[in-house]
Amino acid sequence: MSKFPCKTTLAVSALLGATAYAVAQMSTGGPMGMHGPVQQGDMMSQMHSQMMQHQGGMHGGMNDNMNGGMGMHGSMHGQQFAVTGAPISPGQDAFGTIQEIVQILQSDPKTDWSKVNIDALRQHLIDMNEVTIHAAATPRLLDNGIEFTVTGEGRTLEAVKRMVPAHVNELRETGWRATSDDLPNGVKLTVLASEAQPLIKLKALGFMGIMVQGGHHQPHHLMMATGQFPMH
């Protein structure tokens, strides 16, 4: 996989260099500039066509190696968009996450569409937004840890009660000393210090710094979309 970015960079650099040389020749009255406006346009058109052919070849080579990983696919597309000036941002994080999952499912011939539930993933992403943006997290320092009272109302409260206890389970699996207790208006999250997670680090991380620990969110998104993992 590492060969593709290098080849892409060399190919694009060569093409841009050729274009710059041609423009310089035309502007200084060099050999290319002597042919007149019509032939200059023809030459530029040919160079543009060649550039597009090279991009097409790189795109095809990338498609032939899609099994090597979606990251390379995105990187190649990003380089092409950088050359053509076309936008690549979906405009909204949740939209982009759902788009990524749908593309993965559509590219996999083994996808069982009878089990796919994209709306479950959408609801989870709404939960993530509510907890990240709207939940209130009040810290209380303990002798050997930190306690957060995480509260909210309406949709935010629902999200807090789903996400915080579920994340505590993930923290425990990765060695964190964490517990959660249900409250009428939210959840109490308690995280105790340890050699690996000293108190000074817990204080610096705060509620959201602790909530983002681990890499389980990304694979869980795909599992939720395919009905393999309950929404939390």
C-alpha cells in the first residue's frame, strides 16, 4: 500500500512540471509559443487529457487494491481532489460517518442488507452529539480519583443514560477503574486513579477526555449499522 502515495506524488509532480514548462515556453515566445493561439489551446487540451488519463490510471490501480484498506482509497481520492480543486468534505460529521459506513457496506458483496439498520447508527450519533455538546458534567475531586455528575434533560438525558454506563464497561476492559451509578437526572461517573492513570492525568482529561478513551467507537459504528451490536 505504501507504494501508491509515492507513485501518485511523482506522477502529479511530473504532470504539473510539464504544464509549467509548457506555459513558460508559450509566454516567452519559445518553440511552443511560436505556433500561435490555436495550437497553444490544442496543446493545453492535450496535456489536460493526458493528466486526466494518468489520474484515471491511478484511480484504477487504487480500485484494484481496495482490499488493502479504505484508508488508501480515501488518500488517493484526496490527492485527486487536491489537483482538480473539487471539495471533499461532506459538510457535517454525522453525515460523513454515515456516508463512510454506507460506502463500506456497498463495497462488500457479503453485506446482508436484511440486517442493515442505518437509522440505529444515526440515533447513536445523535446520542454522541447530545453528550458531547449539551450534557453538563460537574466534577468532584476525590482523594484517589474524580467523580462526575453528568446530567441533562429530554433527549440529552436519554443519551447520557445510554452512553455513560456503556462506556464504563469499555473502560474496565482496557484497565480503567471506573463505575457508574444511575441518578434521576443523569449518571454519576467515578474514575479512580491508578499507576497507569494517575490523578493528575484524570484531572487534565476531564469528562470528555475520559469518554473518548479507547478505539471501540469506530468498529461499533459498523456493527450497529449491520445489526451486530445494540445501540448504546
